[in-house]
Amino acid sequence: MILIFGGTTEGRTAARVIDEAGKLFYYSTKGNEQEINLQHGERITGALDTGQMEAFCHEKGIRLIIDASHPFAQRLHETIIEVSGKLQIIAIRYERIYPARLKDVFWCKDYEDAITRLEAESISKLLALTGVQSISKLKSYWTQHSCWFRILNRESSRQLAIYQGFPPDRLCYYQPEEDEHSLLRQYRPQAILLKESGESGGFTEKVNAALEENIKVFAIQRDEEIMKNFVEIVLGEYGLRFAIQKYLPEFFPLRIGISSGTCATAATLAAAKALFEPFAEIKKVTVQLPNKEPITVYVKEVTKKPIIEPDGSDQMFETTATVIKDAGDDPDVTNGIAIKASLSFVRNEGKGAELRSSPEDFKLVLRGGEGVGIITLPGLGMELGTPAINPAPRKMLEDNLKHYLTQIGLSVFDGTFVVTISVPGGEEIAKRTFNPRIGVEGGISIIGTSGIVRPFSSEAFVNAIRKEMEVAKASGTTCVVINSGAKSERAIRSQYLELPAQAFVHYGNFIGETLKIAAEIDIPEITMGVMIGKAVKLAEGHLDTHSKKVVMNKEFLKEVANKAFCCQETINKIDHITLARELWTLLGGEERSRFFTLLLNLCREHCTPLFPNKLNILLIDEEGKIY
């Protein structure tokens, strides 16, 4: 059983992630102001002291506590740590992401320190963005100076402010759509005071707006030391999911995993760390996924060897790191393989390794080593003869390496980084995949759009779809948007900004099962995003589009082209395509319009019997544009 302490954006996310398991859990908040949809969770309200929390954990059989509360909820953090220690319950902190601390900000240890610094800087006109609970802590300041407090626009906050003796006419109210600049221009304070609330607390936007308006910024630092008492600190929803899988492995019906692209990126980071931090112990690294969420990836091994220079010196080194791929419960043939990254830095001829200031000078050569396939046919979006490392993993690897070098102050050098990705045994493994058929020879592909592997090929995944669909319905949305994965979801989200996060469900390959579930629980409207590879299979009547069960049928595509009145030359060209995505470039003008319209009509014919309610089908191209 899991107990979440929320009341925050992170709390909402934690509840949504845990709701996917379809099991009872508890969500605790001090008050009842936060609106949250819980399909399988039970909400409890009211502050819990040590005794009450102990009794609740005993009664409900709590085995894991997730602290997703506000970073400044000091007393709650302390109580959770104390109770988890007494009862031997694992407690993890679901933390916010914090930007680097700017030198332009006056950093304060606590409110007393803030008052001292405000006085020292002769600040007599202050806008405090620290919330209603901080009014009493700053009383010695605001009784002597002009001060406004921005608080939440609710009666309980107003009454608390008045109870603390603060003048009502000096209160201003938080407006979700309000521009920070307009607020600052309205009050024209000499300074603002805020808490280090992280990205989800809008910290960066507030600081940037103040600095742009030439207003001084004073910030109360979060307590980093207390967080070290938790068993683990996680960042982002995938980090949370991995932590729950680690400590309660039976909680979710299926485990998620990491892609080969994430493994290659993690191995590259570990190799870079070994090169630039030679005395560091490298057991794990933090990888930023394409959506910028950080996750922890464990490293199996790191080695280092000298590179012998032509003059006989061996001052340069090549480092190699190995990561073992964990694909979760997806039946992936690459699960458990070792993915290696070797990294070296090659100086420009006649020059030393000089630090350069311009990020655009960054140079990276990415090579494929043993077990990584080579592109031999067109249609994969990569040059012939290059290693089969897809564009998304390439970008993720490069972005992460740049970010790491910037963090350690070594942004760019007068030279080139060379990274070689290898997969021992990859050539044999590739024979059990469709790689040879699509023109990838000699090894596996390094792939992954989101960086995460969600298990798409089992009955348990269909059950997970049902649970997500039930959560979507419970959220009150009238339309559910279903997509195959992260890439198609990103393309469609901009069209449905008003929908809650719960309204987006991944069907993987199970289009038919997803539509049946939607009909069973009476979802009023479905919008389905589909990429061309799945669309051509669905148009032929295949409601499960997994590549192990069905592949692109060129004869069927030629029939569709014929019915769409495409010319014979176009029809003949279909024989020479490798992947369905090539249809985007093969077809043009009126032929493209007729072909894809007919294709979508065929898709609808197969879907409508399963879902008789309103159904929208959107075809998405490789650039994320909706056809």
C-alpha cells in the first residue's frame, strides 16, 4: 500500500502515475482546496502529527511513503522521516527540478536572514511572493516598511492574513493567467521576495521578470540537508515509476524500461565523467530524456586506456562505459544486452585542447562499433552507410553530453569528441528482428523516441489501457485522445490544450482493444492519432499492429493507390519502398490527397464497428504535422 503526501503539482503527477496500477492507495493533503481526480485512490485531509501518521500507516498496511509535498513543508518532511524510521517503511522524496542558483539573486538562509539582507540593501518597498503562511515570519519587516503580499484568492487565505494582522488593502491575489511583468509594473517594488520553489513553482519566470524590470530578487533557500534523509530522491514521473518498481516490484502489472538510445546516452555520460572526473566513483548517471525529464541510469562498468600519440606520449585517454538494458516487461530481444560507449577527445591539428566559449563550436562524431547495424536501404531517414543510430537518440546523446560539459565548466574545446557505440553480440541478436528486411545490416538499431520502453505486447498492457481509460473518464473529460506513443501524442497535444493529462492514453499496438474498451465504458468521443506505419496496417484491417504479427503489405498499398487514381508510375514505385514513411515523399499533389483520404476512410471502416460513438482519426507525418 502506498501513501502520497501531495497538495502540489508533483502530488497530482504521483497520483496519476500510481492510479495506472489500478490498486488502492492513499493521497493526503492538509486542506481540501486542491482538485484532484482519483480513480483508485482514497483522499484523506488534515495535518497528521507523528502519532496520527504512525497509527494510519499501521492500520492501512503502508509499505511505501511518497513525499510529494511542497519543498518548504519542513514539519511534514521531518514527521515523514521520523515515522518511516520508526516503522521501517521506505520513504522517497518526489522532488521538483530546480534551476541553477543565479549570482544576481540574494540568497537567504531563512526569513530572519532575509529581513537582515533587505534592511542592509535599504529595501523599503517589497512585494512578497512567499505565501500567506510567511506573513507572521516577516512581521518585523512589514510593520516598518511598505510591503504587499500576493496570496491565493480564497477565503481561508484572506482570513489567515487578517488573523496575522496584515492590512487587507496590502493583499494582492494570484491569478493563473497573470503576466509577472504586469504585476511588477503595477506595484513597482524595489525588490521581490520569493521561495526557491523550483520550475513547477514558477521560480524561473518570477526571477527573470524581476531582473528584466531592474527589480532586486531575494530568495529563501530550500533545505537541501533534510532531503538527504529520504531513502531516495526522484525527479519526474518516470523516475517515480522506476522507484516504485524497485521498492514494490509487484505493484504495477507491467514494468516500464529504458530504450537502447537512453542506454547509449547513459554510457556516453559515464565515459565523459570518467574522462573529466578521473577520481569519481561512477555507479550511476542522470540522463535527460527528450522531454527534459531526468532519470537515473545505473552503470555496470567503466574502463580507461591511454591513447598513444604519434610522438610516443600517452597523455590522452579513451574511456569506455557499459550499461545493461532493462526493457521492463516488454518482450524485447535486446533486453539484458550490454550497450557500450567509448569516448575520446581529438585535438585539432597543431593546437592544444583549448576551452572555447561558443556552444556552436561543439563538435561530435558519432560512430557505430561492434553489433550496431549499418543503413543499407533508403527510407529510414538516415544516410546510407551510416550507423543505425536513429535521430532521436543521436540528439539525446549530443544534448546530454553538451549539458554535462557545461555543468563542469568545459563547454566546448578546440577539437572533436568521438563517441563509438557498440553492442557485443548485436549482430546475432539482429537476426531475430526485422532489421535485415528494412535494410539494417550487421547489428541492431539504437532507437527510442521517448527514451522509455512501455510494454506493448501482453495481456497486462491491455489491462493497463483499461485502467488509464477509466481514469480518463473519471477526470470528467468528454474526449479521450489515443496515440501509439510519445511522438504522436506530442503532435496532437497542441490541438487539445484544454484537456487534462489523464485524457491522453497510449494504445501501443492495440488499436482494436483500446477502441473496444472505450466503447464498453462509454467514452463519448475518441480522437485517434496514427502515424503512417500503423495507418497502412489498420487500413488493411489489422487492429493489432505489432511488427511481429503484421508487416507493411505493398500489394495492398498498390491497390489503394489504384483506387485513388494514382498514375502507373507512382504505383510501380511502391514496389521499391522499404518503410511506409516513404509514402510521404513518394506521393505528391492531388495523388497524395486522394491516397491518404482513402487510407483514412479505410481505417475508419475497420474502427467504427468497435467504437460507434464519435471518432476522429488524425494522420501524423514524420515531422509531427497533422495531415
